[in-house]
Amino acid sequence: MESQPGLNVLFTDEEIQAAVKKLAAEIREDYQGKQLLLVGVLKGSFVFLADLVRFLNVPLEIDFVWLSSYGRGRENSGRIEVVLPPRCQVKDRDVLVVEDIVDSGVTSAFLLEYLDKKKPASVRLCALTDKPSRRQVPVKIDYLGFTVPDKFLVGYGLDWDEKFRYLPDICVLEGEG
Ligand code: IMP
Ligand code: MG
């Protein structure tokens, strides 16, 4: 990647691909004989989900939810709104939530509880990155790509004010947080 002001590469494209491939192998093994329903959390998970399904390369369904937390800036206000609920039926399905990052944990904890109320056969969480130092509510991450430091990350789907989602690498946005 060409260097841009304020961006430092944390994980390269190659490192991410290797991690996603490893996650896919684990998930494929665990869900043998089951019909997975992957639920991507918009917008941040779209790049990760697109790579994950191709490494999984097994029959599965894909759906999306769009959640927004009230408030601006880096802090999660703790109040989540379901902007776009899942279209697929969740009842009796083996659901795997696909998240870009677990930060405070508020979003993932909310979504897991929200989906659980719809009586799935199972519901688990797959997160590309985990920032445990920022956790406010406990969240069990069943499949994790990277543990990351308390820095603001962009790229590979992650944005800062809708910018930088297109970057193939995951970068630290310097001067943020
Ligand atoms: P939560 O604080 O765990 O609820 O995370 C809420 C959402 O904030 C995540 O799904 C991301 O979309 C976003 N987020 C948290 N940390 C970062 C970051 O470092 N870069 C970009 N987005 C982030
Ligand atoms: Mg998100």
C-alpha cells in the first residue's frame, strides 16, 4: 500500500488473508453437516464476510443486519438501534454473526441477545478483531482473527467517518484516540 499521512499498517493484506483462511478452516470443521446462516454486521464486516465465505466454500446463507449506536465519535453510547433487521428466518438456524471489531462489546452483546430471542438452533460470534482493553460488557468471541491494541483502526471494511474502508490492509489511524 502507498503510505498515506496518518496511516500505519498494522496487518497487511497477506496477514489478513492468512488469518481469514485459518478462521474459515475452523468454522468449516465445526459446522460440518450444518446449514450455516452468516449474519454480517453492516457496514464494517462486508469485506471480511466476502473473504470469509470464499475461504469457507461450503453451502451457506448470508444475511445482514445494520445497527447504529446513538451518539457520535468514538464512544459507544450503549443504546443500539436495529436499522435493518435480518430478512432470513433465524428460528432453528445455526447462526454465526460476523463482526469487524469488538470494541466496548455493546454492539455484539446487544446483537447476540437480539438474535437469541428469535430462537436459533445456535448463535456464535466471529470477529476479525478484538480490542479487549476497551471492553465495557463481556462478550464471548467464538472465532477471532486478531487481538488489537487500543488504537483506532481503519481499512479492510473499517472506517473513520466513512473513510478508508477500501484499504486492503488494516491500519492505525494516528492522532485518533
Ligand atoms: P462496540 O464498541 O464493540 O459496540 O463497537 C461498535 C462498532 O464501532 C464496531 O462494530 C465498529 O463498527 C466500530 N468501531 C469500534 N472500534 C473501531 C475502530 O478502531 N475502527 C473503526 N470502527 C470501530
Ligand atoms: Mg461495526
